[in-house]
Amino acid sequence: MKLAWMTLLLVCLTWALGEWPAERTLPTLLLAYAPPLLWVLATLPALAWALWRRRGRRVAVAALLLAVWGAGLLHWTPQQKGTLRVVTFNVLGGARTTPDELAGRLRSLKADVLLLQESRFVQPDFRAAFLNALPGYAVAEASEVMTLTRLPLLGSRSEALPGNRRSGRCCGRVRRR
């Protein structure tokens, strides 16, 4: 029974460390990049022991289910067929090009997602002219980062980056076709 409770506590602690300190420390960085199946494999001895001893089965199963969920196996969906084209580019604030030229070059790449850095454009009307030259893209922005997507944009948010002077990064959620 103690082994099952300790396993459940270990899985909860691992999950909590992955959520709050995340990748800010070496141990949590290693946890973040460890194969997700390790979560599940770590619970199997406790489950086997609980089944054999006929005590703590529910706790061991709870630990297994939490580990399977934490590993992403319960909410995982396979990649659909098709190619997702992603382009990342530093636009240097538009200092070395025109809105039409930049949009034309990016449009010629036929990207589904455009990730642009330093998109705080020097000229005040550059942004509007650039976006007008790229019809069909949804836009999400944060600080000097602009994300454009041809996929349906379900939402976006900006998050502060720890230890960084810049105000944030842009995270977008899109729907697959």
C-alpha cells in the first residue's frame, strides 16, 4: 500500500515540477525532455505489487492513469496526412525592403504559418501595407513577434518570458484542415 501511495506522490510531484518550475532548473529540464513513456513505466512496478498484494490497487491505478495522462497518451491525436509549411524570418523592422516586396517573397513560399521576428516596423504605415499584401492570413502579435497563419486561428495569447527584457512571445492555437 505504501508503494502505491509513494508512486502516486512521485507522479504528482513530477507533474507539479513540470508545470511550475518547468525548464528553469537542470532536474526539471531533464524531466521535460525525458521520454514520456517513462512516466508510465515508473508506475508499473507499483501496480504489479498492488495487484499481487491485493492492497492499494485503486491508488496504483490512479497513479498509472495520472502518468498516462501526464505523458500525453490520453489526449494525443495522430498527425493528419499532409504537409505543414512553416517559415521563420527576421524582417529587421522592414528596414531593408518594402511591404510589397516582403509580402511577395513570403507569399511565394506558400507557407501555412509565418513566424516573423523584429516585426515592430520602423515606418508607421509599413505594417498595414504589409498585411494588405498578404490576404488570407490571420495575425497574432506580441512585442516584436508576429505570427501569421492560413489555418483557422482559434485564439492567441502573449506570455512573459522569464529572464528576458522583451515583453513576451505570441502563442497561437490553430485548427487543422
